[in-house]
Amino acid sequence: MFRLTSTKLRTRIPLLQQQQQQLRRGQSTSSNQQTLIEKIVQKYAYQQPANKRIRSGDFIVLKPEHVMTHDNTSPVINKFKSIGASKIDNPRQPVFTIDHDVQNKSPENLKKYSRIEAFAHLQDVDFFPPGRGIGHQIMVEEGYAFPGSLMVASDSHSNMYGGIGCVGTPVVRTDAAAIWATQRTWWQVPEIVKVELKGQLPLGVTGKDIIVGLCGNFNQDEVLNTAIEFVGEGVKMLSIDERLAIANMTTEWGALAGVFPIDKTLIEWYYDLLAKREALAEIKTHSGPPPSHPRLSLERIKALGRVGEELRADEDAYYSKTLTLDLSTLVPQVSGPNSVKLSTPLPELEAREIAIQKAYLVSCVNSRLPDLAAAAEVMKGKRVADGVDFYIAAASSVVQMEAERAGIWSTLVAAGAKTLPAGCGPCIGLGVGLLEKGEVGISATNRNYKGRMGHPLAQAYLASPAVVAASAVAGKICGPNASSVPSDPSNFKPQIKIVEHPKPTRISSPYKADAQSTEPLLPNFPAVFGGPLVFAPADNINTDGIYPGKYTYQDDITPEQQAEVVMENYDRSFAQTVRDLYPSSSTETLPLPNDKNLTARAHRSRLTGNGVVLVVGRNFGTGSSREQAATALRNAGIPLVIAASFGEIFKRNAINNGLVCLESRELVRFLETQFAGQTKDGSTVVTHWNLSLDARSGKLELFDPQHSSLKEPAVFQLQPIGNSVQEIFVAGGLEGWVKERI
């Protein structure tokens, strides 16, 4: 533990100076310009004032079109019941798709699936049984996810819906239960990044190569916890199936959404989809006209032209950065081993003669009809190499039916492919065919983290379906046609570029919050948050650092005990420091706590907004989804955490439990400068400064009560605390918020 005072005297108001300069340059912040994502979110922001435009960073109440849950529907049901709910508010909003553990025929698993199905029938919710397919594929092919809409799912690959111009983003199970009960939850609109795809793909290079290349070449968290919009002439050249694959793997890239435009290619794809669905319906009915589809109709598809015109980014919309990839410089890419941040041009790996034992054409990213067709084209008349197991599973039963009718499925089976039911299977590490110790596998899936697809000492690579098929035939990592790529290694590196854009201000000079930058305060919500400032400067402090895993499953641990071990794996003296700065005893006269899950310090900070304020580095709370990482901080008497950025699941768990989280890179940079050379990972700086945050305007002031190291207040502009967060905070957390509304 270091107790430091700043030796620097940079005490000017740094952010206000920058903002005033921007205003003098004419950078207006009251503009009505919006990105595509902001426009779509605007439609789904519940009770949003008509004159208030959605911006990245805003906290909103979100009422999504649909919420999808899969095998985790069972714990969501338990959470739904535990908060006192009994009836789903809008049965047409949720969709249940059983897809993860479909190979498991144990009595326990079958009983779980039966309970989910019975609950669906009781609540009149659409239910798709095991074997029907992967939930994300079902959401697209059944028209739940649709261009211009917004979807959530309790699964990280909800990003996939962005391939059809639909904002898809993940939520945690508590959020899903809240949506069932009230049709809504809260959301903070992410920072929005533009990804420009220039040029045209060379022959033999696919959409999968694009996203593998993006993950491997922009691998310094450039898009972490952002929402991505894909633009550029290269987008027009991509099929919808390629767009779905790219959007799907924006999850592995670190983003919370990845959205393509609503364009002519997409509209034509929907006409084809409608024709195929009608043809399948005719086969099933045998006579009479096919039944109309409840969501896919000619009228709805015809309207997409107008929707695409209305929902396009404005010319001067703000993006935090622009990333550019020249597609014409891309060669086939292979990800790994065991990391999506490492991508290698295929020709380099071919030269290494890497033998494989397993190959996989499965998952929601690359097992649609064109993917199966690409693999079948490579394998036609050939056989899987001796010593290699090649597993295939269609993304859905509809895809498998189409593949069977086209002769694609039989070609793959004749080549020696081993078939699995439509579902997640090996991609999630479930069922048969997992990698064993020492084995090497190549897969058309989306994740190759160590141990995900089998043994931790196996190696997993990711590639396009054609490369996976060619590798299965050759018994080593290779492409279907080595001569289709450049022979000069200097041509293997794709041309990329990144440009960061200054964040526009929302305030005018010298300090006057405009209508777009203030939030009305709810009764009982603190007008000001403040107290002693402690600074934990490390980046990527994970949930185990905040709340050690050895305590996670001790169900009898008390709130007071949580507070005693908070940040133990980061700084063992952290809890004592917080107790010294914000002791339990107080001269304040406050109502007694009625929540057994709160310590006295947490109760006091919840009522007053006072406590220790923690400022941290980038990606705070990365790692597991344990809620105790948030509740331990809250119970220590910390009402507010400010970070350069947060792990998204931690942020959701924190706000769901009444811990306010705000982001300010400027504040973190300022503190890093003030204490440069005096901090290190695993240390906490006690600044001897106090912090005060105006909840309504987002104005933050740092001041030194002793006037020793900070002669004047340092002022920063943060996001005002939105109404949605205020409601949850006042209710004592999301569960309390839901109980007030059922």
C-alpha cells in the first residue's frame, strides 16, 4: 500500500480547456446527427423524451423486441420466480431455444428440458426444442431478429444479429428475468466505432478470414466493450451469411454489437429466404396454400427499403474511432492456437506442416448452407485423412434439410464426416468429439480459448469452412488451393489503419450544462456522490482480484465478511484502507437498514451518496460473472466506481446491485500523470484528495482539503447518471426495481 501525495502542480481544469477549444473550432455537441446504432436504439428506449436524442454513453431503459434464452432458461426461471414474478408480461417477447447440451440424454438433462418446455407452454412463450438448431440461427431464420430492430439474449453471441442490420447485444440472466417480468431492463449505449472495409476480397478469401484478420491485427482491445458499425465499399461485396459470421465473431473481438447496414443485398436475401420458407411449407402441407409465417411476410420485406433509408448513419455522426482494413490485401487467415488475438496468414502455417487430429464444421458462426456447400465442394470425391475425425453439425434443422435436398450433406458424409445434431456441441465443449490431451484441431467455430473445445493441453485453430475441409482431407492445416494466395511473404500482411476521434463535448463555456447533458433526479437519489478518492491504477483487474474465487461459493458469507476481503487478490490492505477512510460509525442520523444484504457503511452510502470513491484503470471487472465482485465493493462503503473502461458483465452486475459505475478516461489519465512513477500493479494510491460528482450534470471536481498538492479543483465532465440507473439504485437493485413493477 502506498500513501502518496502528488508532486505535480498541473491543477488547471484540463477537460474544460479542451472542451472550450473544441467549441472555438466549431465542434457542436447539440447536433441531431446520429449513428445507425443510435437511431435503432432510439426506437427501443422506453419513455425517452421526444426531444432527447440517444447518444453513446447514455444510460437508458431498454425495451427490446425480443429476448432469447437457451439452456440457461432454467436458471432464468428460478431468478424470475425468486423476485416474486409469476406471469411473463408479454409472452411474445421471450423466445426459448434449447441448443447447448442437446447430446446429453441423461435423465437429469431431459427433465430440465421438460421443465423449460412446460414453463413455455404455461406462459405461452415460443419454444424450440433440442435438435431444432442453435438459438441465434433460429432467431434469424424465423424472423425474430429483423433489420432495424433490437434484440437481446442471455448469450454472448447475440452480436450475430448485426449481420442483418439488427442491433443484437448480450444481457445477464437477471436482466432476462427482468425483461420477462416488465418487458424492459437498463442499458448503457456503448462507445461506437466505425470499421471501414475497403476494396474487394481476393478469390478464396471469405468473410471468416475478415473477422479472423480483424481480431488478430487489431488485437490491443481497440474495440473492447464498443458497438461496431461496418461501412465501406467492401461491405457491398459480402453475402449476408458472411456478414452474419463477421458480426458473430465481433464478440471474440471484444465488442458488444457489430452491425451491418440495411442495403439492397440484405433485402434481396430476405426475398430469397421468404421463397425458401414458402417452399418448405408447401412440402410439409402437401396440399393447399402454405400457411403464412407470423414474422416473415412480403409486406414486411417490402418495407425494408424505407427502413433502410430511415435507418442510416447521418453524415456527421460521431464515432470514437475509425478502423480500416483493405480487403484486397487480405489472404486466408487462421486464428490460434488457443487465442483469437493471434492470426496467421494461411501460407505461413502451410509451410509448418501442422498435423491435425480433429476438424469441426459446427456452430452459429459457420454452419449455414453456404458454409456446408463450400466444404462439400472441397471434399467432393475425396476422403477424410486417416487419423482425423471430422465432425459436422448444421446451424439448424432447416439448414440440414436444405443441405440434404441439395446433396451437400451426403457429399460430406461420403467423405467421412461424422454428423452431430444441430446445436452447439463441441464449440461449447459439450458432447462427443472433444479435443483430447496433446491433440490439434482446426474448427470453423468462433472461440479457441484454451480448454474450451476439450483438454487444456490441446491446441485449437480457427479458419473458414473451406480451409477446415481441406485440412481434414490432408491431415494437416492447409487451404484448398495453395496457388490462390501470393507467394511473396511480404504480401501476407493486410493493410490496416486506425484513427481516433476526439470526443465531442456536451457543455458550453465556461460551465453550463445544456438540455442534452443533464438528467432530472428521482426522489431519494443522491444529488452528489463524493468522498475520499483512492486510485487503483492497474488495467484488467479481474473479478478474482476484486472478490477471490475461493469465497464465491461460500453461501453463508455475510456482507460484512465480503467487505473484509474485497480486492484481496489485488491489494491485501485495500479493505483496511477503505475502513480507515470511511469508518462504520457516524454522527449522521439515518434510518436503520432494512436490507440484510447491506452493511451499515453500504446503507449509509446508498442513502447519502457519500463513501470512498474508487478510480481504476481499463477493463475493470473482466473475467467471471460472479455478482459478489460488485456487492463486496458496495458493502465496503464504495457507492461509486469510475474506470477508464469496465468489463461489461461486471458493470451490469454492479448496477443491478446498486453500485454506480461511470467511465472517464480523462480522469484516469490525469491521475496517472499526477502519480507517474509512484504506482505499480497491485498497489492502491491514497491520494488525500476528495472527489465530488454532481449526479444531474456529470460535473466532477477533485479537490485537496489540505491545499498541499492540488491548489485548485480539477474539473472533469462525466456522463450524467441516467434515469434507468437512478431507478435501480433507489430500488436497492434490479430485483427491487422489478418487484416494484409487478
